[in-house]
Amino acid sequence: MEKVTNNAYKAHCLVLSYPTQGHLNPMLEFSRRLEHKGVKVTLVTTRSMSKTIHKEASSIALETISDGFDEGGIAHAESIQAYLERFWQVGSQTLAELLEKLSSSGNPVDCMVYDAFLPWALDVAKKFGLVGAVFFTQSCAVHNIYYHVNKGLLKLPLSEAEILLPGLPPVQPQDMPSFIYDLITYPAVTDMLVSQFSNVDKADWVLCNTLYELEPEVVDWMTEIWPLRTIGPTIPSMFLDKRIKDDKDYGFCIFKPNSDACMKWLNNHPKGSVIYVSFGSLATLNAEQMEELAWGLRMSNSYFLWVVRASEKAKLPKNFVEETSEKGLVVHWCPQLEVLTHEAVGCFVTHCGWNSTLEALSLGVPMVAVPQWTDQPTNAKYIIDVWKIGLKATADEKGLVKREAIENCIREIMEGKRGKEIVKNAYKWKTLAKEAVDQGGSSDKNIQEFVTKLVHS
């Protein structure tokens, strides 16, 4: 579709994201899909988040609301609980003010797509008579687990050795999201994740960043309860169906990537020879785990490109960068999609965040799973046992993933028999991911249905 002029838009949708990179990216990509189908989109994040991101030129308008901590967001709150309560109070008020501003400036909003982490946004949407669509940024499997806790159907603390839930394979407690398995460390986060379902029954739509083919059983089960539609993977179009020509990257990033250095380095290495290592924008490893990972890479004797955020660099073993410069490149941040697409990359050592998982799966890259917390253990379970596109570097009884485990997984994927099967499976999922968002694919049809009903509502 050609670019639409302002007065030719079919409807106006406000898209509200929770203020982290991992939530903003998929919601921005969904916004681009909507815009491509003729919907005007205003993307909304917090004032504190907007100050930290590098924004590239985009036809999608960016507006902000307040979380009550405009100078520093959650880092300035005394606790997670205090932040979430203040965000609810101030966010509701400033969101209502934004809706009024847009209405009085001749751009009234018809629909609000809101992040599931912010259920109070639906109450604001309904006060203004808007269509309300909740957007789940994690997998359907993970949300099914939280739903069962919310309804009291899955009792905490977990007491069974194996947990059976509809639509899911049998899972052990350690395969569950960390906030369900460990109730002590972040009780406020557990409450927030479970309360995503507090008013979901009042939403007009439930949108999930996955593709039907990836989780058919759980999607079918959840669709019996809600008007759920899969709309993913939310990855820039030029890496999938290539129908949105200027959609080459996410367009927002907290960290400036070392793009030239990464790509030049990769260009000098043979096909499938490089291990790419990244633990995303939030996960932190302790110094002992960092050392084991460093030695695992070294012992694998493979080339590696390792993303170590500036805040984490002090944890690297002494002289590691210098001593491994023949084999490896360590950078603060890199353009992950471009790296994963590069033919030199043969394997991705990942924390299994949902965005990274979808990116690797959509680009056909085998994974070594080293899950840390939140939804990552559940994603790892699916990567290994359901989609069969990776191996898990298993932690010991102290929770430490030893160097030998990392080395063995890398060698198996790069050189072993199982590695060949994993590469074959990865290619299959790459094809299915592209088909889902291409014209007439499962996710494309769902987005089209959402737009059609929005226009005629």
C-alpha cells in the first residue's frame, strides 16, 4: 500500500507501550503493520523512556504520558511496587489528558492498543468510548500460565514435580516463568504479571505477539475464552515479507550499536563459523557466570561476536578481550537483526527473551539457550523440546551454567549430528514465520480482520 495522507486514514489507533525496549519494539512494529493497512497510529510511551531512546525519522507520531518519574522512570522509584502504583495513578490521568488533546486537535482516537502490563489503560479507553485491544508481548504459553495463576487454577507455591496445563507440553517447575517458580525475589512483578488478566474479559480484542503455527494448541485453547488473534512475529518487514519497504529496523534503541565494526568483522569470516552471544537489554550476569561463559566460548575454539553492555564490561575476565582478539570481537551493542541475518553466523547463545527468540526463529538461526529469569525458562523449554531449534546449556545446582556445558552445546550445534537436525528445523520455522506475516498468512489475516472491524465499528 502507498503512504496515506493524514485525512485519508481509515481510523486512528493509539498504541501504548510499557517503557522498556523489549515492549516498545514489538508494539512499534505492529503499529507499522497497521499503518501499512491504512490506519493512523500514535505510539505512546513515558516521558522518562522518550528521553533515553534514539529515535529515527518515522511516519508514526510519538506522544508521551507520565509514569510519575519523568526524570528517570523506575530507577528513581523506591521499589517496583511504588513505581507501578504511581504509574497507574499518574499514567491514567495523563493518558486521559492526551486523548482529550488529540480529540481537540482534530485527531480523535478510535481505538487503544495497550500493553498487557498496563491493564488500567483499558479503563481509560472505555471512559472515552474507544475500542480496547490488549497486546501481549510474550508468548501465548507464558500468558496461559499467568492466566491459570490469576484464576486460582494453578496454586502457588508450585508443589507438583510436573505441571499439566491445557495447550502446553508437560513442564517442570524450573521451566516455568521465574516469577512463578521464585515468589520471593520480585513479589511486585509476580502480582503485576498475574494482574494482566484482571480486566482482560472487558477487552474487545486480545492480540498476541506470536504466530499461530508456533503454538497452535495453546492459541486454540485461549481463543475459546477470548477474541484472541496472533499478529506476530513483530519483526521489521524487510527481514520477513519485504512488503513495507522502509521498515528496515525497529527505529528506537536505548543503546547506540557498533554497526560498522560488527558487520565488517562478520564479513571477514566464513559462512556459519561465528557464534553470536547476547543477553538482551536487561539481563545481567554475575562475574562468576560471565567468567564461565567467557571460558566456554574460548574452549569451543569458534569465532565469536559477544555483546557485553557497557554496564557489564567490568565483569569480563582480566585481559579476556586482548587474549581472544584473534577469535572474538566484544562490542557494547550491535544491530541484532543484521547480525542474525549474516551468513557468517552459525549459532546464537541467548538468554531466550521473547523478542530475541522470535528474531532467531524468524531468521533461521539455531540457539544455545541460557535462560536467566522472567519468561525465558519457558521460552527455552519450547526452543529445545517443542520447536527443536536449539540446545540448553543446563545450570548446576547453584544455578551456574558451567563452561563445559556452554562448550558442549556450541560444538554440538556447529559440528554434531543433532546440530544438522536443528539447522533443518530452524529453516522450517524461518519459512513459516515469513509466511505468517506475508499476504494471506495467519497473522496478516488477523491484522486485516482487526483493521476491517475497526473501520466499520
